[in-house]
Amino acid sequence: MSDPAFAPDAKGLTQALELMRNPAHGPLTLPEKLPEQGIGERAALNALAPGILGGAADLASPHAMAHMDPPTPWITWAIAQWNAKLNQNLLHPATAPVAAKAEQLVLDWLCPAFGMEGGHMVPGATLANLTALWAAREVRGIDQVVASAAAHLSIRKSAHILGLDYREVPVDAAGALDGAALPDLSRACLVLTAGTTAAGAIDPLELRGAWTHIDAAWAGPLRLTRYADRLAGIETADSVAVSAHKWLFQPKESALILFREAEQAHAALSFGGAYLAQPNIGVLGSHGAMAVPLLATLLAWGRAGIAARIEATMEMSERLADWIARRPDLVLFAPNRTGVVLWRSTSRPTAEILAALPPGLASTSRVDGTDWLRNVAANPNADMDVILGALEAAL
């Protein structure tokens, strides 16, 4: 190969790994304008490492329990290098036959847990939700989207993009959709949420519209665990969205849109072109091999390994919820259902408590005009003794 920048540089890759293991901390200080001459790959790694590696939040920290962003297993880092090297594009099957097979395997392995027939991968649940509503419009002729006041903003956004009327219905005291407040659904896509972003609530998943989509971006992976029954009813929906870059511990950007009748849905979302060997399905054009890190993780851990890690984080959230419930000076928003714990103090402002906590231990969520502290069980490396100690000190 004549240009060494495109060949594996063992020393450079080793340098990248060492910088990852022992990141220095410092500002990202770079020229304001594109340099005329580059400094070289290894020098660029050294220049970027303090700001990129050292300046990022440590999602695997013992006290990281603030957000729905998990740490990622090292096997996904290795596969990410493979993907970057190969640069596969599923839009052209001739250039990515193995990547296409990898995605199909992931779907074949995961679809049965949700009662779905098939689907495809997308970069995130926002696109998964948009794809589902698009399919509902094309297949069932729906002209309205109905969702709870706690539904993710991507639902309203998708309805707007697709030219569909959007109707919001209230939630109950736990933050789940109030089924008694539903309008006529004969021409509506009913969107139910399995694990709301604000409070982790689960809507009544047995409800049905002309098309029923379940946004299970957060809680969907519970279907692989002993908590699977908490999502009972998901298997009879028309479509399901799951974010693999949440509770399946994948790097961004990795999500799935699943359909109960996949062939029908995909046919409605297919477009051809003279330069394509097969129809292009869904929102994406060029589509990278995002399934390969997930395939590697599923192969390395198996269902039991995935379940063990999710269940461990659920046990952490249950311990935290029990600790909060036993304290007379604290209020628990609702029983813990999906590892999202909302709470507040009866005597101190939420912002004051948050400021006293280590960064990354908690976030805030506003519900009905009230600010709550929010802890999310996304990190298998969290240390509950450390977390409870920090909370005691802050309170």
C-alpha cells in the first residue's frame, strides 16, 4: 500500500490504547482555522487525548447513576476499530455482505423477546419512532398520533415531520398514560412508552389503536431478564423501538425498529434507484455496520450475560428506592419499575442537593412543575455504598 495512513500502524494503535488506559486531563486547545500542514497521526492523538479522553464524563465511575448513558464493554471498542477500518455500507449489499448478515442475526436473536417478526437498525430511538409512525401512516392510513404527556419529544417531532395530527393525553400519579383519557383511536397510532425518560414509567401496554407503537427505547431490554413480565403486552404491538445504546450497553449510535409484520412494513418503506441492487428500506440511505458491536456483545455474553448486568443495575435501583422510602425527610415519586428513581427532599431545594453531590451521581427531572432528583440504573460498575455515602453526606 503506497499511502501508510491507510495501513495498520501497530505503534499508533498501541499508543491510542495506552492513552485510553491512562488519560491525561486538559483543555482541547486547537487552531481556530484548518491547518495548512498536518502534524501527523501520532502527534494528533497526543494533542487530542487530554481534551477528548480526559475531558469526557466517566460513565463507568462508581458514582455514575445520573443518566441513561451506560459504559460500553471493551469488545465494542475493538469492533468499532474493525468497523472504522472496513467502512461497510449496507446500502450496497455487494460491498457489505457480512455486515448485512450480522444485522440479520441480531434481529433474529432479539425479535422473539418482543414478539416481533423483523425490522432493521437505526442510529437511535428518534429515528426508530419516526420509522414506526411512517409505517403506521403507509400501512394503516392513520392520520393522528396519540401519546401521553410524558412521551419522548421524538414522538411529537415525528408526527410533525409526517404531517400527522398530534394529541397528548394526561398521565396518572406514577407518570404513566391514563387509559381513561384516551380519545377515539380508530384512525390513530397509539404510542405507548415502556420506560419514560422523566420517571421510567410504563404505560398500560395492553391498550391498542389502529396501529400501536411501543417506544421501549429505555426499558425494552428488560424482556431479556427476570423482569420481562413488566413489559407484558409488548408482544402484540405493531412496532417496537429499542435503544441498544442504552440498556444493551452499546456505543452510540445503535437502536432497533421492530415490526410484528416486518415484510408488510418494509414494503411500505422501500424506495428503489437505478444505482441500487435492492430497494432501500427506511429513513437511512447509507447505513454502517452498527450491528456488529451488538452482535459481538450478544455472542460474548449471551442472553444470560446481558440479563445479569441489567438485573444487577435493577437491584441497585431497588436498593436506592428502599433507602429513600425509609427516610422521613425524603419523598419517592413512584415505585421503581424500570431502574429510574425520582425523589426529593421535603426540607432542602433539589438544586442545592444536586450541587452537593459528585458530578454524574444524579440529574434532575421536572414533573408537573416540581423538580426531582433522578437516578438511573445504567452502570453495572456503580457502587451503591459509595452512592449512598455521598447522598448521606449531601443531605
